[in-house]
Amino acid sequence: CLEQIKHAYVLGMRVGDTDWSLSILPRVSQVALFSGKQLNELEKEMRLNIQEIKSYKYKHWMIQVNLLVFQTVLNLTSSGEVSLDAQDPTILKGEAVDESVLLASFSDKPVRYVVRIYYYCRMFLAYLFRRYGIAAEIVDSHIELVKELQLLTNTASIYETFYWGLIALTAVRQG
């Protein structure tokens, strides 16, 4: 799947459709992270992708999606600047993004897909760092957003559903 998405990016650039190609880069990053690509390699690749998107002065929300996924990678690898809040490694604040600023800038806009990815990245980190209470709270907010916006099914839905199930299973097991 990852190679096919990368191929779509290459084809778009080859034919001069930069809008299409650059819109693919956040998907490449998401699929790579959530399917287990080696994090140090992904971090290097994402730095290049973010520079490329910025060089085209592309849509702000696409950059933000990449930055959210990038900060997730940084939180997992502890490279770059990450949140000083050692109590909660799920906080997306550091070199790439400050979640409080990001959420405020997208709260009233129709481009709430960024907020969907924010919830997913936090939920993903919460599960991996075994912060199951935080993960459960995020799941509730995440599901409400998906329902409220009647968001379309895409690759994000697959990963969301998978982690919603893992978090629910963990909650049942913990009683």
C-alpha cells in the first residue's frame, strides 16, 4: 500500500499536477507511521516532505497534517524538541507543532480533518505509552467529531477503528 501511494505522488509530479502530488504526501507519512515504518528513516523522509510542501506554498492544512504526524514521530523517538511535560508523552507540542495553537486555529474552520488527525495521533500515542485513560477520553472526542462532521471513510478510518478496538479491549481487560 505504501509503495502505491508513493507511486501516485511520483506520477503526479511527473505530469505536473503538484496539487495532487503534494496532497498525497500527508497520506504517505500517515500510512508509513501507522504501518510500522522505521521511525528514524520516517523522520528524515518527513523533514524532506514538509520542506517540499512549504516550497510550493501549499495549502496550510496539508502542512499541518504532516506536522502532526511528524510531531508524533518525534514524541516516539524523543528526537528533536518534544513536550517538556514528562507526565504526558501524548501531548503534541515541540519542534513541529503546538497542539493548543493548532486546535485554536482550526476550531472554527471547515477543515476539521486536521483535528481528526490530531485526535488520532494523540490516541495512537496514548495507546503506545499505555495511557489508557487518556486514550479512552480521546476516543470519545474522536468519535463525536467523526459523527458531527460525517467524515468520509478513508485510510484514516481503518487505523482509527483498529485503535478504538484495542483501547476498548484494554478497558474491558482492566475492568
